[in-house]
Amino acid sequence: MTGKAVAATLVLCGLGIAACGTTSGADLARERGPVPPAAGTAAAPAADAPAAGTASDSAASPASERSDRGAQADKPLSGKVVVIDPGHNGQNYRHPAEINKKVNVLTQWKACDTTGTATANGYSEAAFTWDVSQRLAKILKSRGATVKLTRDGNSGVGPCITQRAAIGNRAKADAAISVHADGSSTANHGFHVIMPEKIGGPVDPVVKASRKLGLDVRNAFRRGTGLSYSTYIGRDALDYRNDLGGLNLSTVPKIFIESGNMKNPAEAAKFQQAAFRQRIALSLANGLQQYLK
């Protein structure tokens, strides 16, 4: 992607958090996920390249350096590590004993994971978050970032919220984002971003950076999706919590994005459109890039 293309992409740029709801096994049976991006190929070196130290090699160096600088401009996130946490998992509802096991999130003990919510016609949050996360990963990789996900599909269980935080910590992520959608009453609508509070624990040193990440993602998400700030939680689509293990245990800047309310008919309809999920992914990528640049 050229520098001009990146700049054009950044024009399309909008954040908040409420607890995700639960849904039935029948509803969650209709999940689906995207095809991962194909790997790129590298060009072979020229067979007749001059030997190092020759006049030709020396003369070619400035052009080579300009080419390297151009390549870096085309990959604005080169050297950055981003961890994406797709909320929940497609088979959580089949394993209640496992996901209901209590884990320590420092401020309290909570369930290892939850099933998440779903639209009225059964499109599950787990399927939504997996699809958006795959799209987001592809965009970030195209911009040069190293991307790690906390789960590798939508047909498994978990991992626990404590493990999700640990994955970001081990990766020494420059930024981490947990992708969700809410399950509130049907009249409620809008998105919000959740950010950590200081708890006298490992997250404290990155609370300030997490707030900056949250603001950048909120702004890009609003511009890129056109969705309103949440009408029912937080202020200006920003919410602060100290009860989420994925935040409390994080040692890297991290936020949650509640992309909207899956129980609201208008937002549910948007979430089931592939083109709109792509807009969500692009908006999140633009917010992450704004923070990381």
C-alpha cells in the first residue's frame, strides 16, 4: 500500500462497555467465520547483483535506501505488535462447567469465560467477534504489524479471561484490544469503549496509555462506522471498569470495544452484513494505527 493510500484509508476512521449477555445453545449453533488471509511471497534477489564494496554497489546504495524508506512508509505499523482478543468462543455454551470455573481477576473471582450474547435471529457474539477480528488482523498485517489472536477459531472453548490477558503480556504487545458486542434491552443502542482503572495491580502502569488507546479507537470507530455513542452506558462512549480480568491482569495497553447492541434490531441488522463488519474492522485498525504511530 502506498503512503497516499494509507492516508486515504485513514480518512475512514470512531469507542465504550457493558457486560455481554448470554444466549441459548440453539442460537449459537448458527455461527460462522471468515477465511484467513493468504500469505504473501517475497521477491527473489537479482542473480547479477554487484559484489559488496564495488563502485556499482556504492552507487546503488542511495536508491536502495530510498526504496527501503518507501517500503517503511507503505508499512506504517512495521515493528509493532498488536494482540486481538475475539470475545467468547463458539462452543462455550456446550461446556458450562469449564467456562463457569472461577478465576481470580484481583478485584474479585469471576467465571473463566461466558457464552456472550446473540441477535434475535441467532447470530452469536462469538461469531461476530471472530469475523471482525479476522478482518482486523488482515488489515493490520497489511500495514506491517505483527498480530496475535487469543483464539485460533470459533469452534472451541475459552480461553479463560486470565489466559487472554497473559497472551498479550507474553507478546509484549504495543496495544491489545478485546472485541465484543453488547446484549442490552432492544431500545438501547450505540457503541462504547471500556478502559481499565488503577487497582494496585499489574495494570496500573498502563492505565494512562490505555486511555489514550481508548480515545483514539473511539474517535476512529465513530467516524468509520457512523454508529452513535452508547445511549445507556458510559459517558461519550467511554466506560472505566475494575472488574474485568482481561484488563486488570494486563501489563500492556489494552481496551475492550463493545461494538453496539446485538439486541437492538437496527444494529443487529448491520452486524450481520459482511460489508459493515469490514467497516468496523477498518475503523478499529485506523484507531489502533493512530495510537501506535
